[in-house]
Amino acid sequence: MATRLTRRHILKTLPLAPTVLSSGLAVAAPRRKTLRVAGIGTQYFRNSHCDVVFTKLMEGWNHLGGDGPNLELVSMYVEQKAGNDISLQKSKAHGVPMFDSISDALTLGTDELQCDAVLSIAEHGSYEDTPDTAQRKYPRRRFFDAIADTFEQTGKVVPVFNDKHLSWNWKDAKAMYDRACQLNIPFQAGSSLPFTWRYPARTIPTGAKIKTITGVAYGGLESYGFHALESIQCLMERRQGGETGVRSVEAIPYDKMWAAEKAGVWSRNAVATALAATGESADNLEERMHQDNSSIYVIEYIDGSRAVCCMFNGITAQMSVAIEFADQQPLLGQWFKLEEIYPFRHFEKLVRGIDKFFHTGKVHTPVERTLLTTGILDRALHSHYANGKKYNTPELAIRYKPGNWPFANQSGEKFPTPVKYAS
């Protein structure tokens, strides 16, 4: 364990006292000053999620020592340290103590909470997969429970951000959400995709008459399927009437896709529109698509709208959507463009939102979005590996208001030029 700070030093550097809630716990009051953040992660290596988030707190937006978020990383817990680990190097370089437990990282080894916010990043690492559905059992609930346990033990709560989906399974995700509500923990989660650059940079107005959104994506059916679903959901939640929840979920594996197309379950024209936004083609889908790791997630919403998430490996290496409106507007294709080289500045857009959330304690991106996408993804993976079984989802009757944190170029910001690093 790294050298711990003394209680006298801790007390001299603590920010304003938290505000007590009626629950008996307390939540940190909004502050303008630099906030102290505990970083909890599974693995920390170059290009990892810990790197593109934690490193910004220590080395600035571009990881070159310049301006960065108004947040100070004051402790780390990193569960696994493989041969490519950089957490120990970063800890030494920036004087950030590392701890052997989540509780100690939040309390700096004392019996009091010594941070203003918590980043929980359970992505990457050696964890087992479920045998039937290939879902990686990242310890997101275990991390959250350890954080919440510490809050209860110290009698205080602070904002928490959970990277990516809440859990690999619905039961744990719902338990995390319920506990956050019970303890009045300001809680956000999710993907960086809703905040990346979009082309065209058209904002879908709240109350839009959306009929169907077709997403086209690539990558792991769970790991990147989550990003694709969040890209769809951040638009779908803006439809007329707001989010009312999901009625059913099914996944269509490769060998059933073409009959489903003929039945009108998905539209090749919508797929072509989404791909055209990225400069790609829908020609010869049958021949080009990878058969073993492609799927179509079909989501039926309670209000009658639909989403179709096409995980088309071999067809694209981008994330895009096609929006079909109910009022006869033309299909709108939109590309969710990522910076695919270091330092992956779509994560900067995510961290800027986290910075605002931590300082205000007010949620601007509803965690219910990620609760819903987590539930959809869990059902979709079970359906895919059950040869397309359709699941009714009464548990996903989740209502919420749309998020209001802007995407990167919503106000005209240009896509960034590459950062130059010393070789």
C-alpha cells in the first residue's frame, strides 16, 4: 500500500462540509473549487478507460500537462495490475496514493470520507464470461456496493460516475439503481458516444415525432453493443411523450436476418442511410458481413416506436444511425464520429460532463437511460444466444426525461486536429 496522508494534512485540505440529508446521510454541496476525486478501476494501462479518464485529472485534457478538468485525483484503487500497468507510474509521478481497498481509497485510510466524488471504471481486466451469453462479469456492482457501504459507514454521500453500463446483468443493475435512490446518491453512468461529434450536427428537438431509429455499429455484441444502444437511446428519449420504456427485445442472428428483412423487421434502406452518413456502403451485406458475431437487436417501445440496432461486423467500423420520423420527413442519417487515436478526445467530452456533474451534484444525463440500455442489452444477448427468442420486458417500463448535456459539435465545434506527442 502506498504511503497514506496524515489526518492533519487531510483535515487542512478538506473542502467545505457536506450537507446533511433527511435520510441521515449527507451529500456534498455544490462547489466551484477543485474537487477531490477517488478513482476506482479494474486495470489502468495506456488507452484503457482508466487512462482516458483518470489521466485527464492528472495531466490535462491532452495528457500533456495543460488545462484539464477542475478535479484532483487524490487516490486510486486499481484491482488488477498486468504487465502493461501504468497506475503505479502515474501514482508516483503525480503523488496520488494507491490503496488496497475501495473503502480506503475513499477515506484515505481514515474513518471519514475524504473525497468529493467517485469515478468507478470497471472496464478491461481478467474476469470470467458467462458460459451461455459471453457477457463479461466486470465487477461494477461490487465496486458500487463497496462505495455505497463506505458512504453508509461514514454517514456521507458524494456524486458517483459509473463508466459504461451498470452491470452485465439486469438484476445487479437494478439493485445499484435502487440503492443509489435509497441513499440519495447523485448517480450518473454511461457511454461517451452520446457526447461525441455528430455529422450532420443536427439536434433532434424534444418532442420530435420519431417512429424508428436504426443504428449500425460494429464490435463486440456486449462491449460495443452497449455504445450502439446508448447512441440510439440518447435520440429516442427525445421523442414526443418522452421515454416510457420498452415492451420487448429480441435479437436476430445472421441466419435469420434475411427472412426478417423480407418481413419488414428491419430496413435495408435505413441501414444504407446510416452507413452513407459515414461514407460507407450497404452493398452486398450478405457476403461482407461476419456471420458469427453479427446480430440485429430489435427493441419495441411501449408507445409503439421501435429501435433496430444492427451489429454488422465486416460492414462498418463506425457508429451511425438513421432516424425515421412519423411526420413524413426524409430519413436522417447521422454519424457519431470518434477520435480513434490517442487521447481519444470524445472521452474529453464525457469528462467535461462529469466535471459539471461533480461540481453541481445535479444529474444532467439521467442514469435511467443507462439502466434502460443495460436491461435492453442483457435481454438482447440472451435472445441472440437463444437463436432469436423474443423477450417481453415489463421490468423495462422505465420513464424519464431526456438528458441535456450537449454533444461535441452541437454549437459548431470542429473535429479536432491530432495531438502531437514526442516520440
